[in-house]
Amino acid sequence: MRQPDHPAIDTVQLTEVLAALADPVRLALVATLADGGARSCGEFDLPVAKSTLSHHMKVLREAGILTSRVEGTRCFVTLRSELEDRFPGLLDRVLALAAPPAEG
Amino acid sequence: MRQPDHPAIDTVQLTEVLAALADPVRLALVATLADGGARSCGEFDLPVAKSTLSHHMKVLREAGILTSRVEGTRCFVTLRSELEDRFPGLLDRVLALAAPPAEG
DNA sequence: TTTCATGTTTGTCGAACATCGAACATGGGT
DNA sequence: ACCCATGTTCGATGTTCGACAAACATGAAA
């Protein structure tokens, strides 16, 4: 597996980021990564086929939201820290609001 | 013209709001309303046909982002203040980041 | 009532999207 | 070399989106 390309963070548009986050599967995916840790793609427990998951990863990567790193036969993803430089506070806010109510 | 329906703010989903904002025309539209004032639909200077504009208004209304009020033959729109209750800080953050660089 | 202004609704189009399964590519183990 | 695990890419399918023009609805003005 070749290392995937990541766009220069300056070229990422706000509407592109919003569109990437405007999907339940992708938002759940990003929320899982919110602790800053890395995950292999297979670790996500989402109700989609692996090809679909791969697609969503690509959308998030191209929106500058996460980075992929290939290691052996696995692919680790992390939130892309530069997104905070480009759109300060955006992801934090969205993730805070996307978080489960956490009451009771 | 009948008064348009607005969804109960509790029923609005975050992904729906994000999707509504993830379009350049709609984002520009919302940014114009950011001063809190009302505008009639015709006041917006956007490069789309009026039917298209009407469609975008509908999307924003159904996402709980703005309210429409019909007055005579005109239709006034405003940002919907309850959105702030539902998703605190979201619109502020997005609009701050969408704002023109304002340099020079 | 006829006309005009302002929006909305409807129908249509092509583009983009979400999803899947199948096929493929790659690397690690045995 | 062979097999398995892990992802990616491809092709197909159905849905949604954004755009427009045309038709409609409504209210105000003449």
C-alpha cells in the first residue's frame, strides 16, 4: 500500500470541511479519534462495508481532517492537527456538540 | 403566501446543520444575516436564480438556521436565535472562520 | 380587474454522493 | 510458495444535490 496523499492545509476550504463532517458515519469516526490517539481502520465499529469505510476515510483525509499512515498491512488514522491552525476551534466545537449528552 | 413551517429546534440534527452550512451560497447567505438583522429574500446579491435561492432558503429553514416571515408579498429572513440554544457556539465559530480575511 | 413584484413550487437535468460486493494489492506468517 | 489479514480500487446502483426555467400563488398598485 502506498502512503496516501494529504492536501496542503491551506488549500482546504471551510465548506469542504463542513461537508465532510456533515455525515453521521464520518462524524462518528472523527468523534472516535477525538482523544488524539491513532486507530487502525479496522478498529472502527461502524455499520458500513469496509470499502465504504475506506471511502469515508478518503473524504476526511482530503478535507484535511485526518491523516493516514500505512504501516505494514494496516492503516492508522489520526486527527490532523494542522486543521486547528487552519480553522481554529472548529473541530472542537463540532465534536463538543456531537458528543453524547452524557447525562444521568 | 402561507407562513412557512419551521422545525422544532430539538428535532434538528447536527449533521443537518453542518450540511446546510456546507454550501458556498448558503454560507454567504448566512454570513450576510450575521449582523442579526432581517433581509428580504430579494436583497441578497447572489449568482443564482430566484428559484434556486428559494430552495436554499428552504434548506436553511429546515435546518433550523433561519426563520422566514411573510409580510405582504415579501419574505423576510433572520437567523434563528434558538439555534444557539441547540448548538451553542457553532454558528459563531463557523461564521468567524468564514469571514473574509479582512487584511490590508 | 389588470398589471406588476415577489417568492414558491414543480419538473427536469447532470453531477456528486453513499453504498455495496468483487477484484486487486500488499505484507506477514507458516 | 501459499495463505490470510488488511485495505484500496473498481464498477454498478440508487439517491441526493444544485441548478435552471416555467408555471403558479399572492398581495399591492394602477
